Amino acid sequence: MKSIRIWFDGLGTTFNMHSNFITDTLKKRYNVILDQKNPEYLFFSEASEHYLDYPCVRIFYTIENVVPDFNICDYGIASSLLQFDDRYIRYPLYLVDCYAPYRGDNYALDLLRAQHKHENVESTCAEKTDFCAFVYSNQIAVKCREQFFYALSDYKKVNSGGRFLNNIGGPVENKLDFQRRHKFVIAFENSSTPGYTTEKIVHAFSAGAVPIYWGNPEISREFNPESFIDCNAMGLREDGDERIIQKIVERVKEIDQNDVLYRKMLSTPAFTKENNVERQNSAVEDFLFHIVEQDIGYRRNRFYIGERYERRQRIGNAFYFQCRKLIPARDVAKRVLGIR
């Protein structure tokens, strides 16, 4: 079995480099060695400080709303709706099982539950004791998310179980258990770009709730529009619009007050026929194998223009990461000195 040396940089503390969809896939064909000093293949993200120090084949991977820069990477794995021959593949976060920010999360099991959520409507309905769930920890996000939370709360209490806008006495430990008892789940992304779909809508489906979704304007390519409330399709934009928000609230009220309509949405499959999870997982495997099987894996420009570009990038990165380290200290100083 062929041996290959790989390394990961900047993929976060919840990423297990020993077991994830990349490592596990490559282990099917190769003896995978984790080598920080001299890898043949580096997987890195926008949070990586050191990727330019690695002259090897670079594969950019992100779960964020970021487009790969193919001047600094040879290949890219992200959620954007791009086409770049064999250098890029779309693999949205909801298909990935190696991130679990909440205790008890299991992305692979959540995905499986979402695929079968329409098969047990009676038992699902029996679990519903509350109206709507809202679980977020990030306060710095789109304006429309907070606006919608308050607007819907004027109709019925929306239970906020995250750190942001918490109104139940503290953050929940298990997101799925919390969402499962609610009829609806507010599933708003942090930003909106075609193709950018995270775990939020899948977690809502997994809990047997009707997602109230905002984010990817192309979401109906992946998920059945009859199974959730598509706020993008109803005209909601990032900066919010009271008229549109009230229109969405009225739609939620209509479904909430009509048991037949609610059950119909629960009994509708979450995924479109075109969104084949197994096919996407197989495509990612082929993508990774293709990178390794090539005689020359490099695809970026590594000479002259490429070198000049990386020099500029190195300067920009140094400034950016230094600022990130300085900002918290500056904020602490402001609070101590009482400066606003």
C-alpha cells in the first residue's frame, strides 16, 4: 500500500485530524502518515497562519462562507457553487461529520435522521410541546436574524437555547434534544451566498421540526421547498425588512394553526431527488484520490507571478494575524480605562 504524508493547519480545535472525511477516505487506499514538518499534501483553511511555509501540494478546505484562492492553493473544497475543472469540489458542511460544536452532536446521525424525517410523523408530532426554537451563540451576524426572532416572539414565545438572546435560564447542553420538542426551528445562516448551506437546516429536520430557513438563495436545489419555510424565496434580505418579516410570521402562524398543513410539511421528504448524499460523498472520494494519483499534483503557479503573489500574501497575512492577536488586548485596555 502506497504511503502518503499529509498535514492539517487552521481547521479548528473541533477538527480531529486522525479521523475525518479526508483522512478516513485516504486511508481506504493509502497508508496515511501525519507529518507536520514535511507533508506531501497540506489541507488548510482561511484560519491557517502557516500554509505559505509549506511548498507541497495545498488543498484549501473551509466550512465557512469563503471562496478558495486558487493562486495559493492547488485544489479547493468548499460550499460555493463554483466550477473549476478538477481543481474544485463543493462539499457543504451538513455532509461533514467531523465538526461537533454542541455536546451530543453527531452530524452523520443528524443527516440520516433528516433523510428519514418524513417516515414517522405521528411519533414526531407527539414530541412537540413547544412552539419554536432558536439556538445561536454568535451575536455578530445578520440583522434579519435578530429582527425575525423578536417579530415571531410577538406571536408566541420563541425559546432561545443558545448564549445569544437566551431566555430559558442558560444555554442548552444538547441542541437536538432541545429542538426536538419544538414545532419550528429558526435556521438562519450567518450570511447568504449561493451554495453556502451549513448544518442548521439539517439539524432542524433531524429534530423533526419545520425549519424556518434563511441563507443560501439556491436552497431549493438541495431541500424540498414543500418541507420548510424558505425566507429567501419570500424576499428576506440580510439587512431585514419589516414588511417581509411580518409576511413570514404570518406564514408561520398559518402553518402553526393548521394541523393538516403542518403534518403535510412533516410528511414531505427533506431532500430533493437531485440531492443525492451518497453520490456527493462518492464524488469527494474520487476528488481526493485524483489529487494523489496524479504524477504532478501542483496546479497553482509556483514561479515568478506565483512567487510575487505569495510574497504579497505573506505580508498581508502577517498584518492580519497580528491584528487578531492585538485586538483582544486593546479591547481589554478600553474596558479597564473606561474608554468607549
